Amino acid sequence: MFIVSVILLSLWEIYWTANACWKAAQAKEGYWFIFMLVFNLLGIPEIYYLHFREDKNKLEDMKNS
């Protein structure tokens, strides 16, 4: 049971980290990219980045149009 939990937690972390790092690289936000690679906190910063930063970027794009 412990091994299954570790595997599921690892997959969870890999999924969120990969998605968030991809978005940070596309947005040219190197500090977020490095932060998410260095600190593995069960996907919490990655989820924050994907949800809140994406909304902020959309608002900025709408203002610039």
C-alpha cells in the first residue's frame, strides 16, 4: 500500500510540474520555471501558477489588444 501511494504521489507531482514548467517556459517566466523544478511541494505551486497566472496573462492580453 505504501509503494502504491508513493507511485501515485509521484505521478501527481510529475503531471503538474511538467504542465506548469511548459507554460512558464512558453511565457518566458524563468523564475517560475526554476522555482517549480527545484521545489516539489505536491503540485501546489504548480496548480497556483496554472490557475492564477494563466488568468492574469489572459487579462493582460485582452488589455493590450
